[in-house]
Amino acid sequence: MSRLLPSAFDLERLQRTLQQRDALACQPLTPVSRLHTLDSDILGQLEDTLKPLRTLALPADWPAELRLLGQPLARFFIAELAEQEPLWRADQQVYLTQLWLTLHDQPAEALFEDLEVREREVPRLDRVLAHLQCAFALPPLPWQHHSLMFCYRWLQNMLMLPWLRDMSWREKALQQHGYDKALVLLDELLTDPSRLQALSSAQREWLQGSRALDSATLAHFTTPSVSKTTLLTHSWNITADHYGTQLYAGRVLPLLAQHLLDADTPQQLRHGCSALWLMHTPESLPASVLSLCVEENDEQLFSDREQASDKLRQWASEQPDDDWLQLAGAPVTDEAAMQPLWQHGLQGHRMALAHYWNQQHDGHQYHHPCHLWGGLS
């Protein structure tokens, strides 16, 4: 007999903590240590409230994420996750899955047992599986090229992660679905990803309408390269909202300074300050600029900007003429300096690093700043 269901108070507390964690994970200036604390708190609450349950009859009025995490068996968890697929971003799906696997001490492979025996395609399930296999570095299973929806999603994974590209699997997908114009176009984009920029608005709408191309993939390829002039806004598959914060290579730092000085609203001004904070260290910023970065009053913010304007321009012009993005005062190519930032820096550091690392052809793991512990532990 299963134990009594947890109280409404315990469920509400757990849901609030999950929502708080998700919101903070999408903020560039959130300290990574804060997320680690919340991850521990969430797992502790799950241990106390959901792990002891041994029932499939979870109340229908429970919040979706708690009904999902309360599933006691892998096959029921993955079925529920597919059912809820429209509710969650891809990174949220992975985070909830990591919580469930950790809570039940299960390997990721447990989620894929018995899935081959299906009488029909389940598009939501196939999209979820493609997200999870990418996150857990699991290759496509031999039977998955039969699903057109899985092929759509996996070719997009290949587009965004060069190290994931596998010609033999692409050939199997095309042999199975060569009649599908959207899949053929995706394969052509794999050969020349720059062609994505040249797609007409009608073609993009058609690809998105058929679910062959996600908005996250489009955003990934309509933003500047991490290695040169600018880095994209902080929205790498994290949230639909663009925070507007752009990070710059050292040689064009004067542009960032000018954008900051030209900002018309407190929000725009704070975006520029956030970029400075992520790219440099408090010790390396002039005192007047540092004061600008920490000011919370809107009126005082603009007053401080006027006082700091000359110093900001001078400081920006004196920075190293570097082609690479700087994070906390070090180039993004400096592996020894970047690893501590991934573990102990700010979410904005991890956002930039994830985008950079995922583009490397010699990579082997998908990085996402919103995942449990900031990655796969």
C-alpha cells in the first residue's frame, strides 16, 4: 500500500522552488553557486515528497512537473514527458529528466527500453527522445531513422553541434524519407549551414510549420559567431525572451562602450553593464564604471553614466586588440581559465561557454547552462 500523498503545502513549496530555479537559470548574472544550492534543495524535497510514492494513480490536479517527477517507472515517466512536451522548453525537458534519473538512481539508457515496439509514430515522443539523446550523448538507435519527426530533430542537432555529424546515419534517414522536401533541405543545410541565412521568410515559415526546423535552431544561426565581432544575445535555447545583452571581442569593446552611452532606457543601460560585468572582473573595471554596474536606482543610473562617460571611453580604447571574446578577463579559448567559470562563475559565463564549446568540431558532450549541476554529472 502506498504511503499517503504529500501535503498541498509540500507540493506548493517544491513547485515554487522549481520555478525559482528555472527563472534564475535564465538570468545572465545569476551565480552558478546559487543554482547548485537550489539543485540540492530540489533533490532533497523530491526525496521527502515524491520518491516514497509507489503509485501510478497520481492526482490529475497536481502540477504537471510534479505529476511527471512522481512517476515511479521509466516507461511511465517517458510517456508522461512526451504527453507534456508542449509545456517545456528542450532544456527544461532535460532538467526534469535529470532530476528523475537522479532521484530514482537510474541510468539514462533505462528511458529507451522497450520503445522500439510501437505500432505507430508518436511525434512528441520522438522529439523528446532526440532532445534527451543529444543531452546524454547517446547516439540514435538503429530503428529511429524510421521516424520522420526524429530525423527532423536529429538533423537539427547535427546542425548546431558539428561534432555530432554522422554521414552514415544521414544516408539512412534520406533513404527512408528521401521523398520529404523538408528533410532533404535540412540535409543540404548540413553540407552548407550558411545557406540557412539565405532562406526566404516563406521557406522558414514552411520548415517551422512542418516542425522540421525549430525557432531555437533558427536563432542559433541568425546570430554572430562567438569567435569574432559579437556574441549573440543571451537566449541560446534558454528562453523565448531576448535579454539584449551582447558580449564583444576585445578589439571592438569601444562599440560596447558606445552602445552603453547611447542607451535610452534603464533596461538597455543595464544590458550593457551586464556585458561589462561578464567580460571583465570587478578589479579590472574603473571605479566609476564599477559603480555604474551596481547602481539599482534608475535616475541615479543615468547620472552615474554621465560622470563615467569619459573614463569608460578611455578604458575601452585601452583594452587589448583581441579577436576572441573575453570572459572574466580571459579569452574564451583559455580552457584552464574557462573551466572554473563553468563551475563557479555566472550563468552568463556558462551561456557564452556553452555556445562556444558546442560549436567545436572535436567536442564530445552537449553543454547547456540550465542543466542539472550545469551539465551531466
